[in-house]
Amino acid sequence: MAWRSSGASNRDLIENLWRNKLITHPQVKEAFLKVDRGHYAPSFAYDDSPQPIGHAATISAPHMHASAVEHLLPFLTPSETHPRRRVLDIGSGSGYLTHVMAELVGPEGTVVGIEHIAPLRDLGERNMGKSAEGRAFLESGRAKFRVGDGRKGGVEEGEEAEKWDAIHVGAAAAEVHDALLQQLKAPGRMFIPVDDEVEGWSQHIWCVDKDEKGEVTKRKLFGVRYVPLTDAPKA
Ligand code: SAH
């Protein structure tokens, strides 16, 4: 699947993801078209493959970003009952997905990217600053980048414990961390790769839903290969 959607330009790549039904919602397509992956991937930006971004991290492949947004979509876009979406992007890395999700939450929404490596936190912000739209998101606070351990979620100390409509985890977790479940709104949804040892894949994506009553259900989606969610490297 990886190479089939590769393109010669951003538009080409997104049109190929659409043609291959990896993007199926027009709103998702529109958001991806607005963000130039060339601002985020240092090499082969329009290939449908992960690329190294330094610090042993990678920008995930476009079809993985597409899948994450397709699954989280009902919890990203504002509605009459949920006008102010709050979204957490754990392991924001290049900042690409933080930007795509910021397109979808609308002017009242917020997307927070969290990184445990400070230079990667800065990289995400710098990459977003390459476009006028990205700079506007940073200036208005629609998108923010923070340093922290994403396994603990994204609520800062002293900050009102506001929960998240959607949580995207961009690195493989040892488990569905309790802190993250706690910080998910009811209703809310989390897209998270989790380590396991079955079916020849060592990780699977889980779609974790919390309903209005706070009841949690987990759906296992498909096998993946992500870098692990770890302790921050020693400086
Ligand atoms: N969504 C990013 C993925 C980057 S790779 C992108 O597509 O660009 C995964 C990222 O998770 C790495 O940047 C890594 O530094 C970060 N990471 C790993 N463990 C973490 C932790 N405990 N807390 C926060 N970030 C973490």
C-alpha cells in the first residue's frame, strides 16, 4: 500500500490517497490539501512512506495520517453541541498532523501537540511557521506545541483540567494509558498504536471510544510499525 499513493506534488499525493480510498471524507481531503507536506518532511515529502526527521523519530506515512484523521473526524469537527473542539496530538514530531487537525477544528478549536524531545517540539512549531495559515494558527492559539511526557496526557499543571474530544497517539504505547483514558471527554475518541505480540505484527492501532455515559469500548483496527512511546532520552 505504501508506494501506491506516492505523488509528484502535494496535490498529487492527496488525490492518490483519495483515489485509493485511504481518504474518503471530502472534509478530510480538503484539510490535507491545505497543508503542504513539503514543509514537514525533509525528504521525499510526497512519497507515501515515513521519513526520518532526526532524534530517531519519523514523520509517519501519509496513509497513516489519513487513517488517523478519518477515524477521529467526528470528534475533530465542531458541531452545535461541541463548538470548541480540544484535540491532543501526542508525539507531534514534525507537526504535520497537528496542522492538519488544526484545519479541521475550526476557529474555536484547539490542537495541542506534545513532544518529550524539546528540539522536536521546536521543529513542529518551526515547520508550521513556514506557511501563512500555520503562522496564523500559532498566533491565535488554535495550534500549540508543548514539551512533556505524552503518556501523562496534555493537561498542564495549574491549568484547568479540561479534557480532550480526540487524542491521537503518534508512537506505540505499551498499553492504553489510564491517564489518557481519564483525559478523554465523554464522548471522545482516541487513536492509539499499542504494542502486542500477535498475528506476526508487534503493534496494532486501537480506536478507543468513550460514550456519553463514560463507558469505554476498544476496537482493534490493523497492524502497524511505529517508533515506541518512551522515556525522554537523557540530555
Ligand atoms: N506524528 C508525528 C510522529 C513522530 S514519531 C509525525 O508524523 O511527524 C513519534 C514521536 O513521538 C517522536 O517524535 C518521539 O519523540 C515522540 N515520543 C515518543 N515518546 C514520547 C513521550 N513519552 N511523550 C511525548 N512524545 C513522545
